Amino acid sequence: FIDRYMGVYDGGWDELREQRRARAIELGILPEGIGMERMATTDDWQALDADQRRYQAKRMAVYAAMVEAMDYHLGRLVDFLKQRDQYDNTIIIFTSDNGAEASGPADHESFMGSRGPQALGYHTDYERLGLKGSYNTISPSFASAAVSPLAFYKFYAGEGGMRVPLIVAGAVLPMQGVLNHAFSFVTDITPTVLSFAGVEAPGVEAPGVEAPGARFAGRPVAPMTGRDLRPLLSGESERVYGPDDAVGYELAGQAVLFQGDYKLVLVRAYPGDNQWHLFNIVEDPGETVDLSSTEPARLQRMLSAYQRYARDNEVLPVPAGYNHLGQVVLNTLYLRARTPVLVALLTMLVLLPFLVAYRMKRTET
């Protein structure tokens, strides 16, 4: 899979970002004239030397090959279902939990880019990149191109970190090959699956009627917040969320409220500015025109709605100076080191009685 992408990304991330923007418009996925901001974390491709550009282009080629490999094996699953005469009775839902991953450092020869992975048993040399035992990531520059023309990427609350494909396919669906631009959220998937399966969610007495105090497997059942998407998929409705319905979200201090065509967003850490911004993400999915000053009343209404969401869902504020990327690194190191440390402590506990007995015996003699 890698070979067919070698050379494809030699033009760099700026070229790719513009190509993908144009293609998204051509396919009708995004509107004509959509704005696009260049992220502050995007490096200057022309400032790289030839070896650096060569290495970065292969990182993206490996990334693309992984995507195609996934698609190939999904195709194998579809073929298997058809062979077993189960395809016509199957609904396939494909989505992602976030936008493009941007954890790879721009400098692949830095500690985090090479020596860190090598210390964990991975290799990062150019020739073996993408093969078994290699460690490959794309940097913020190519991640920004991967989500073009959206802003930010994974771990951030911009559309590039949150807006992902949602593909629902199956012979039983009444509409085939339809592109729908209606807003939906990850919490909608479970109600939709249950609806297709004809199964009521635990804690529901009847459609739309919750059973107070319901329990499942000994635990209290929280009400589902998502919506059944079947009306969208059948063409019965153009949207499942009304203009006043609010959907909140928070991750490591990144905060969002969706309401109608609008999005209220706060991105804490660099390259964010820790300020609230307001966008019309239907007309401006690239989040280039902040409406905070021109629509102050809407801004205040949505701020109040987010505060209600945070209160109702017990969202806790993050400490001052909190860095989510640094915390991820610390968590990884902790998990890696925890087992050896526990083994060492247990070994000491096992040996301690023998050591004490030995010392006491020496003292007696």
C-alpha cells in the first residue's frame, strides 16, 4: 500500500491543503468560497532541506497507506457478509472519534521524534518507516492538511478536531448514495442502532418515555442524550436537531456548544487563545469569521446554555497551566513504568523477610 503513495505528497502540506479544499468543494461536501486559515503550527515547507522534505512526505504516504489498508479490509468484511448472505440484513456505520492526529513532532530527529520511540523499542529510520516495528506519526503541518479546509485537529475543539465523516450504508436503507449536511453528534449513534434493531434502551418504558430509577446490571441507567437518525436516513426529515436545541462538549478545557447553525468554541492552549468565539459553521465551516462582536446577544445566550450544560454534566475546570499534550506524555510514561516498578516493589516485599532473618541471624552470631 505504501508504494503507490510514494511521491504523492512531495509538494508538501500547503499544496495538499489547497488540493483537498478544492476537491471537497467539487464533491459538494463543503460550500463554494469556504474560507481557510493557515494554522500557526504549520511549518514552512520550503525552509526544509531535501532530506527533511523526503522524510515528511513518506510519513504522509505511510498515513495514507494505512487508510487504504483499512478500506481494503473493510471490503473483505463486506465480501464475507455477502458470501454468508448476511449483507442485505446488515447496516454498516463508519465514523471517527476525532480529526487527524497531529502528535508527531515537526523535527523527526528530535527526542520525541526518534530517541523517545526508539527507547520504547520502535525504529524510525526512513527505509523501514511504515513496516512492522516502526513508529510513524504525521506532524501538525500534514494533520492540518488532512482536515482541510477546517481549523485545528485532534485534541482541539475546532472543526478540524471534531467534524468527521459519518457513513451509514446497507441494502435495507430506503435512500442510497445521499449526501446529508444535517448536524449530528456521536451520541446519536447508539439510539440509531437500537432503533434499527427494534430494541428499547435500558431504562425506557416506551418510545420517548423514561423509567425513573431504572437499573441495568446493578447500575443506574443514565438517560441517552442522542437522537435517532432514522428520520434523516429515510428522508422523512431534513434534520433531527431544531434551531434552539443545544449540544455541549468539553475535552481538557476545550469547550463547545452547538446550536442551530452556530458554534460557540473556546480553544485553551496554543495555538488557541483561551477566548470564546462564535461561528456560523454552515456558512463558514473553516471558522474564519468570528461573530462575537456582531452578534453579542447570541453569544450571551449560547454562553448561558454552555454553563447549564457544564453544570448538568458536572464538567470540572482544568487547573491553571494545564497542558493536555504534556499530560498525555506523562500518562504514557506512568503506564509504561508502572509494571516494572510494581514488580520491583513486590520482589522487595518477598525478599524482605529473608533479609530481616539473615540480618537477625548475623546479629545473634
